[in-house]
Amino acid sequence: MTQISAPRPAGPLSPVEPGESAGSGEAERVGAIVARAEFALAHGERADLLAAVSDAADLTPQRRYQTAKLILEAGLRLSAVREGAALVDILVLLAEVAVLALEPEPAEPVLLNYAGVIFYELWSLEAARALFLAARRLDPELPHLDTNISGVKARLRGHGGGRARQRRPLHPALVGLGRRATALADAARPATGLRISLCMIVRDEEEMLGRCLAAVASAVDEIIVVDTGSVDGTVEIAHHYGALVLEHPWTGSFAQARNVSFAAATGDWILYLDADEVLVAGDAPALAELRRQTWREAFFLHETNFTGHDESGVAVVHSALRLFRNRPEYRFSGRLHEQIAHTLPTYLPERIRQSTVRIDHYGYLGSVRAAKEKSRRNIELLLRARADGQAPRPFDHFNLGSEYMAVENFGAAIPEFERAWEVATGTGPEAGGHYLPALAGRLVGALRQGGRPEQALVRAEEALLRFPDFTDLVYQQGLACLNLGRGDEAVAHLERCLEMGDAPSRYTAVVGCGTFLPEIVLAEEELRRGDAGAALTRLRRCAAAHRGFFGIYRPYTLALLAAGADAETAVDELETSLGDEINSMIRFMIATALLEGGATAAAQAAAAQLEAVLAARPGNPPALELLLEALLIARDFPAFAEALERFSETDLEERERRERLAQMYLRHGYLRSAAREWMTVVDSQPDAAALRGLAEVARRNGQDDTARVFAAEALKFRPPANDKSRE
């Protein structure tokens, strides 16, 4: 008999996947029903088979679907070893099971495809074609469909042997079953009239909430906002967009607050977002269309997390589970980095799919995180959960390590990541997890940035055995080799990154690890080796392809200068190539590169770039600080005095401001000015940094005894050995 494609699992059937909890016992019931049905199929007992199918009627929708799927798979596997009348008998029984399974809900592409295979094998070709086409209408990416449809067409054409003809049915029951199957195929359409509820928890989000709601409002049917104590205009903004606002006191649990919003939702689907997440322009129709896919239970959205500082272009992409059916069993757990995936039917991978819908997340931008002190709050919540006696899971270690890493406390992050990796890659019940690729990337990155490049290389090789297409790990290997002075090995790793391209978003991958990031590092290595021409060619190409990423422009400027361009010519090329796309961050990076040479003309050009930054962002402390340095190099003291006054009006604390000025004066040999700034700090309240600075000033002045006194005093302010707050 001609074979046609359908997934046929090898080995014993089991409704419980690795790591899945049987929960209420439904998984065991599914297993018992499927075993009974398989026995009935093997012995041709139609009454027992239908009784087994009937026993699944009171299961939850997902377990009911799973039962039908497993019975059909068992029957298809059994049919592969039967011939003649025995084969026809099994297939007819399967056809009846398929029709019964589809009649309550025809829009099930997997079951439609299986039914199509069964009717095809029974030579009920019109029914088979209708079933396959219905499955493709619902899910064009379903495996084997194109092969199946081609097989039906070939058989209807008689394999090219003249006029197409339909064989007589192989069994009398097929006439009625074929009509029922064709009607089901016609009825298998995406649903209409379903609604999406947007659910949010907020507190003091007036700066970002409006942008979030404006982008998504047209795609959802109701908005539920749980406010946990806002004192700004957040609630008014939510009301403006027609939201139902529920006041709920903050209890320290994000999961509890989210579940309050879900309980109030009346839609068929729940979409949850945070105020700092924005649906990408133009994706609202695609989001609204997802509600029609009743054969899904949840969707991942493609999320881009912007990190670093505003306008930097640094981003990490990952798949975010944000849209799912509104069912009471789908609820969050966990104080922070709350989880819901474990409540979804992950044992049915076809129920949870990646969508093309995109959201941008701005909550990890440096300025936003600093303003809201997210890392401090998150670390406190995670440590509080640990202090409450909750045994930390590997995911908890991962989250705490991530928060330590966000504040560059690599010494604290590494042991958390190591513990998470040890458990998650083991064989116990907590092994695995969707976060494992992200954990691998962060562990390797923390080891490298924490001064352990050799260990980073070892961990990267170990992780690449699991995730061979995870480009970020190879990129970290390149950087680790540079840390170790192994330039040729670093170049090989970085060139391999370019061959691989960016990693899949399911890995929580950094944007650019397969494109512009290794290009930049390779160009910097070429500059270090004295090949300015090669570096410039590489960076011009990179800037043309990735012009929005600011990190290109510092080495690009350095390459222009190294290739012989003067400051004015270099700036002219950069500004011309960027046009209106030049922004404050890019100007800042150009100025930084211009200052590295220390020449007066370059410093003057840098000052002009920084004044443009300050025109767009008055009072920006980093820009003012760099402007002061440029003016100091250019010896433009009147302009320096004016900029110094502006610098004193920034939000920087006075001690921090004086420390930065003192360091600047010291770098450029203005020892008396440096000493004055540090003495002002010491007179107010001595600290180690100011005393070390005074020691260095004394040393450079040849006052070695005084330098030793200041250095000894500085040692008294050293933090305790177990204090990791300054690591």
C-alpha cells in the first residue's frame, strides 16, 4: 500500500512528558484510556473502542484532545503491521474515532491531518483531500501536509494513467463516514467573535503607560489594570484608554497581582504586558488575528529587550510567552520573575507556538533601571523569598544571578549561575527549563567579565554541546581569548560568529553577536595590529548595514584618524554617512574617540560634538564631563569655566562630581586642582577614594612620605572581605 506522511512515534505511548507533573490524575486517566483503545483496535472490538473514546468526554479540553491524538497515533502505528482485510478493519475504526474526535471542534489541524491519512489509505480520496486542505488552511506549517496533498492529487490522477477515477470504497461504512469527514473539513475554520483581554499590573508608570496602551489598544477588546499604589497620573492614563482599574495593595508578589488581573478578565484570551513594553507599530492586526486560532493554547511573542543606555542600540531578543487562553488553571506563581508556563499543556507542543508579533521592552535601559532602582528591588525580593525558607530552585538562582550581573557584581552572580547550571543540567526533577540557554550565556559572560576567562572558555564549550547554534557563546569565547592575549584564536572565534549569524530568539540572544559585534571587535584587533586600512573597510561596511548601532562609531572614528584623516575630515565623513540618523549617543562616541589622541584640533572637534549632544539633552552629566575634558585638552579655559558651572548644576551628588573632576585634573597633570577637589571631600567626610587620590598627587609631586600617610589612611576605609556590594 502506498504510504503517506504522518508522524508515527516509536516506543511506548505516554501522556506524561519528562518533567511534567501528572497533577490531578488526568494524565494517568489518559494513559489508561489510550491503552484500552489500543487493545480494542488490535482485536477489532468496536464497542470497546467507542466506550474508551466516550470515557474521555469529561476530561479537560487539552487532555481530551491528547487522548484522541494518542489513539490515532497508536492505530496508525498498528496499521503499519497489518495487511488485507485486517488493515481495512483497523483503518475504518480509526476513521470513526477521527470523525468523533473532530465533531465537537473541527478546527484541529493535527487531527485533520491524521484523519486525512486514514481516509487516504481507505481510498476515500475526496474526503482525504478535503481534510488535508482544511488542515493546511488552519496551519500551513504543519509537517507533511504538502506531501500528503501531493499524494492525494497523484492518486486522483491515477498516477498519470489517464482520466482520474475514484475507487469504490473499501468498506460500506466509508460512505457515511466520508460525508461526515468532508462536512467537518468544510466547518474547520478559524473562530470568529473571540476576545482578547489585556491584563497589566502597574505602579507609578505615567511616563510609559500611555505609549504602551496606545500601541496595543486596537488589538484588544478589554483592558484590566491592577494598580498597586500609584501616586502619579498612572490611573488617569489607564482610564483614558477605557481600562477597568482595580486597586490592589502591593504584597511583594508579582504573581499574586497578575492573577488578580486574570481573575477579572472576561475575554477568551489573555495578553499580559508591562507598562515598559510596546507593541511594534503595524503588528496590532497580526496580534488580533491570533485570537482566531482555537487550536492553540498560547503564543510566544518576539520580544526585543533594549539594554545599556538610551539610544545605544544594544538589545537582547527572546521569545516571551504573553498570550494564552483564559482558563482558570493558567495562573502565575513566584514573587519575582513569576512563571506561568508550567500550568500550560507543554506536553502538547503544537498547542504553544511562536508568533511573528513583536514587542519592544524598554525596562532594561540603563536610565530606566537607575530611575526605578529595579535591580535593588529585585535582589531584595529574591533574597526575601530565600529568607522566608523557600528552598531556591535553579530558576531562582538564575534570576538572582541575573540581577547581580545587571549591577556588575560578577563575584556574587557567578556562584548563583553555577548552582543553577549544576542542577538544571543534571538528571533530577528540576533539570532542564526554557531559561537554560540564557543561563549558559550569562554564566559564560559573568565568568569572563569577572576575571575568569579560562573558565569561561570551558563553560562555553560545554554549553555549545547543548546549543551548537548559540552564537553568543562563540562571541564570548572570542572575547575571552582576547582577555588571555590569544589574538589568533580570538579572530577565529569571531569569524565563526559571522558565519553563524545571530542566534535564534528562543535562546535570549544578544542582537548582533553574529553580525556587527564581532565585526567591531575584529576591526579593533586590526587597529591594534596596525592595519588601519582593513579596519576602516570593515567598519564602513558594518556602519552601512547596521547604522543604528552606536558602538560602531568609536572604532570607526579611530580608524579614520589612524588611516590619516584629520579630525575635521573624519567628522565630515561620519556626519555625511549618517545624515538625519545621527543621534546624541553617536555624537558622544565620536567625541570619545576624538579625545583619545589628545590632540588640540581633535579636542576642539570633540567639544563641538558634545555641545550638539547638550543642545538635545541639557545637563547630561556624562556629556558635560566629557566636554570638560575636551576643553581642558584644548586649553579653552573660558569655555571650561562656563561648562564647569553647568556641571555643578547636574543631579550628580557633590562627592561624586568632585571625585570625577579630581580624576580628570590628575589625568592631565593639573595636580593642584586635583588636590583641591579631593581635600574638599576629605574635609567633609573622608573616604578611601579621596585619600588614595591625595596619595597619588603627593607621589607625583615627589612627596613620598606624605603619599604613604594618605595611602595608610585609605586602607582604614577598605570594606570587609565579605562585603560584595562594591565588587
